[in-house]
Amino acid sequence: MLIAAALVGLLTAYYFGVRPGMAAAGATALLFLVAMVAPHLAIFAYGAVGVGVGAVCVIGPKLRRKGTPAQVSFAARAGVAEVMRRYRKLKRAGKDAQNSGKRPTRRS
């Protein structure tokens, strides 16, 4: 049962990262411990683990982490830089139009 909990943790860590994987492994181990202590609850514990693994297998590839935190922060900075560039461009177009008496046009 401990091996099954470790495999659930590894599967979750593969798709969502180490911390969620450790949490999933701990929760699975706890459910298996409950199944050992209270055998009448075992079928529910196994069903919960099975549904959880199925959900990770189906949803995991769609919600997979995009990269390391360094890559994510680089992408965020690049996105902010792009927004600022477009803002400055629109602001400059507005000033040019104000000076010439025309309405600003939107260019892409």
C-alpha cells in the first residue's frame, strides 16, 4: 500500500509539481491507513484513490505546469514589457493625433 501511495505521489508530481505530489502521496497513505484500521471503510478509500488517479490521468495533461518558476517569471516579465510597449505606442499615437487635430487610429 505504501508503494501505491508513492506511485500516486509520483504521478501527481509529474503533472503538477513536487509539493502537490507529496500532498497526494500523504493523503493516499492516510486513506490506506484508514482502510487498514477500519476494513468496512476500505472500499470507499480504494474508490477515492481510484477516482483521484483517474482524474489526474485525464485532467493532468491539460493542466500540466508550463515550466519552472524561473521560466514563468521570465514569461511574466516579457508579458508586462509587451503591455507597456503597446501602452506607450497608443499614448504616443494619442499625442500625435492631439497635436495634429485628428483622432487617434488604432494600429496593430
